[in-house]
Amino acid sequence: MESAKTGDARGDGTNVIGNAPLTAGLPFGNRMVLQRQKEIQLWGSGQPGRSITARFGSEVVGRAMVSADGSWSTILPPQEAARGLRLVVSDEYEQIEFNDVAIGEVWIAGGQSNMEYFLAFDAERRAVLDGPMNPDIRFFDCPRTSYEGQLAEKDFSRFGLWRSCTREDLPYFSAVAYYFAAELQSSLGVPVGVVGCNWGGTAASAWMSEEMLAGAEGGVWLEEYRAGIAGLDVERYAADFRAEPLNHMTDPLKKSVLSLLLSPGFPRLAQKALLAVVGRQMKNMVVGPMHPWRPTGLYDTMLRCIAPYTARGVIWYQGESDAPHADIYARVFGAMIHGWRALWGDDLPFLFVQLAPFGEWMGSTGEAFPELRRQQQLVADTIPGAWMASSSDAGMKWDIHPKHKRPIGRRLALLARRHLYGQKVLADPPEFLSAERTADGIEIRLRVAGDLSLGRGRVPVEVRSPSGDVIAPTGIRVDGDRLLLAGSFPSGSTVRFAWSAYYRVNVVDAAGNPATPFLIRV
């Protein structure tokens, strides 16, 4: 053995021996969490023809040979929960050491800005930062790179490393992912690691291969993209894109327009003033071959960099940017789930968030959100291993980013605890089951474990006659699993529950999970 190196924060130190240094894949580093009780995928690159050995302490747990293209991979046997381990990867000349490795539960956190949303901006951040630090919660954030080679062009050292719960590191955590991990760690008592792979403003199409997207009848995204770049001067575009600092997400917490928009308390009038400035900049923005919002782009530049890091499942919060084609979201998102499972070679469970109530923000509206929420419900109803959390009480009328992420993270964790870890907890939100007209009005049954209750405020329900006239119920109450609307309603009346851009649901189960939207005819 000629040299040794300790895996730096990113686990990709570069001592050069011969033509190719020994490296491990992007997600592997000091303080990482590896998935317990499943075979662990381990990969990297090195000098072709060399023999690779992986060891926990003195125990050899994996072997591989570097192939002609310089890649290697091996599978480590399932491990039980542990802390403070040392993993060594070596060939005949070099070794990489990863220290403070934990074995526990690993989850991938995907989506757009509401998943990306850093704990630094969360409304409850002070309570977290001033509270106890839990070393069993760790977080890895994939560098936000949108074109090949970008990682080497800029300083992305704030990404691509495993962070633990310290007051310095916590602001960089995804807020949803932190609250999810905290709930999970408390209930399971083992280390929990989250691998973040998300980017604000992205449609689901950005996280899929072209084959996945076209096969899901999502070709409209590709057609619009190709039409938008027709005649584009690619060289000029590339130079302009590289020269714009906003296109390089190297420091997510620096004071910027983004941090202003995400911070709690940014008023609507200030948004309007800022929109005028941002609007002028956006006019000249081309979603071209280096832009993160282009279809299929981040599948290659981000997702494939972390796959197939062994995980228990995926938490997902996304859909806002699919508003232009809301009617196909179930097919596109469903195909994306299947595509990720194929990439991992594992039927990963998907726990996702139904879009929160929202009215208007920075020139965008929630007009398409009722259809998007219906499409999300279709995914939960038809894709095996996919479960949906409700955010029907968490939205903001003038902001697309709910500032209180704790309830969202907790509800995702409840879904995991019930469906993946077998714990007897209330997890699934109350959902529409059936409805009928009665002598007293309309009786709606919800699928719920236990009894419903009504919180304060108006129940977001509207009844319309077949001719379209609004008929106000004379009373609304709950009884067990039933929502009862009192009044005289003609046959063929339509009931809309939370069927609008913005609303606030106060029909909840015993765990506080709010009911999900529905539209029915009775």
C-alpha cells in the first residue's frame, strides 16, 4: 500500500497514483448513514484492472475489480444499526477511509422548492436551533448542478457532504426532511440519514429520462422545450448561462432574492414590487440545454449521481411547476416513480405531499391546483407502495411556500411508521369514500381510522344544484366517519370539498391529519 487518504467531507479525495485515483461515489463520505438490513450498494472509480476491497474495521465486507471504463461497484452484506464505524475502501496502492459511519434508516428527499426549503427559513427554526442537538440525524444534499462539468467549474463545497445536527449545519437541512427524520429517529431509536436531491421550480419531467417521459404521454414537455430552443445560438447561450451568478447554486443561504422570497413574513406588497424587477430578468431567460428546469436534465446531472445509494424509500414534495399540464400529472409522476425504482433496482416506497392550499404568489396562481391535487390522489390510489400526506391545513393564501414545515415532515413520518415500520399510528389522511342524499341532507363517508372532529372556522364545502346555483347547508357536523350536510339538496347536486386554489380544512382525524379534497355528485 503506497498511500492512504481519509475520505474528505465528500469522500472523493484525489491522490493520483497512475492515471486514475481511487474514488468512491458522490454520496459516500464521513458521517454518512448506510441503510440497515438491506444489501448496501457501494461504487466508485479507479485504475482499470485493480482489485478493490471494502472493510468495516478489519472485516472484509466487499470486493470488486475496476473495469475497463474505470468504474467499480460492490454490494456489502446487510448490517444492523450501528454508530461510529470506520469503512475503508482500498486497492493495491491507495485507500479511502470513511469515519463516523452510521447504519440506520436512509431516505431520499426529492422534489422542488417546498422540499428544498432550508431550515434556515422555517418559521420554527429558532426552537430547533436553540434545542438539543441529535447526532443520530444526518443530511446529505446533492450539489445543484444543471449541466455536465459544472461541479468542477465552481465551488460547490457547501453541498455534497454529510451534515449532522449542529447549530452550524442545521440551517442547511431541508426543513421537511429534518422534521421527518426527527420524528422517525425518535420513534425508531436508530440513526436516520436523508439524501436530498431536489431543486426549486422543477417539474417532474426534469427528474425523468426522455424514455420515461415520452412513455408517460409527457411528450408535450419535450415538444415545448424543443420549440423554445429552436434557432438558439448554443455557444452564446452557454457563455451567457455560465456568466450569470444566479445559475450557480453554490451558496444557498447567502442573502439574495431567493432568501428574501423564502423568508417568513415577506408581505404581498413587497412581492409585487420585487416581481417587477424579477419579471424583467425572467423575460430574457431561456430554458435551454443547461437550465435546471428543462425536461430530463436533472435526471442526468443530479439523480444519477446518487443512484443507487441504498435507501428505505423516497419522500417527495413537488407538483407546483406541473400546473401548465396538470391533466397529465398522474401519468408523468407515476412514470417517474417507476423510473426511479428501475434506476435503483428496488421497489422504493414513495411518500409524497399533496399540494398545499395557495392563492397567488409572485405572479403565479393556484388555479390549476385542484386538478393537480386530484391527479396526486390518483397516484396514491393506483400506484402500489405510494402514500400521500395531506397539507390541507398548512397553506398560505399569498405564498406558495408554507413556512411551517413541521406538520408536513411529521405526517410523512407517520406514513412511514405505519406502512413501512408496522407501527400502529394514525397516518393516512381522511379521504372520500361514499356519499348519499338523505331526508336530512347529504351524508358523506370518509375513509378514516377512528372518529372525525371539526376544528374552528368554516368548513370548506360548497354545494351546487344541477343548474349551478349555490345551496348553502343549514348545518355541518361530523359523526364518527361521516361528514353531514344538513339541508334540502336536489338529485344531481355537486359537492365540492376544498376544491379551490386556497382553503383551510378543519375536518381532521384524531392525529390532526386533515381531510383531502374531493368533488362528487349526489
